[in-house]
Amino acid sequence: MSDSQSSFSTEELVRKLTSYILSDVLLDSTHTDLAVDDDLLEDGLVDSLGIMRLLAYIETEFGFAVPAQDVTVETFMSVGAIVAYLEPNV
């Protein structure tokens, strides 16, 4: 879907998600930067509780409840993967 159908630009989604992950979810408090392709799970930056907090944030911030079947490692692997999933939905 095109950005015209989305309420949020790609850049805005990246900025909001990155900011939230860095401030409220990240396990390593010394980690001060997050690239869109950093592997959140494999690199141990976010745990399962962090994913649950991220899901709640997405629902509150973007008005979209992620269906249980879409909560996968692939969908939440990185900020880029999350944005790619969210773009057609928000």
C-alpha cells in the first residue's frame, strides 16, 4: 500500500518505534543507538516481555492490535521488519 493510505510515514514509524524501544524496552541500557536492521531478538536487545510491551505500545500509539498469529520472530526481528509489517496496517 502506498504511504497515502497510511496515517504515518515510514520515517515517522521508524522514529517512534526506535525511540520507544531505546527508552522503554531495550535490555541493554548502555545501547544508545538502534539501526533499522539491528536484530532485536538474536542480539538479545529485546526479550519476550519487551515484545509484549512493544505490542501494547503499537496498539496505543498507532491504533492497531497485532493479531496473535502475526506475533512472529520474522515480524519483530528488527525495527525495519516491524515497520514493513505496520505500514499497510496503520
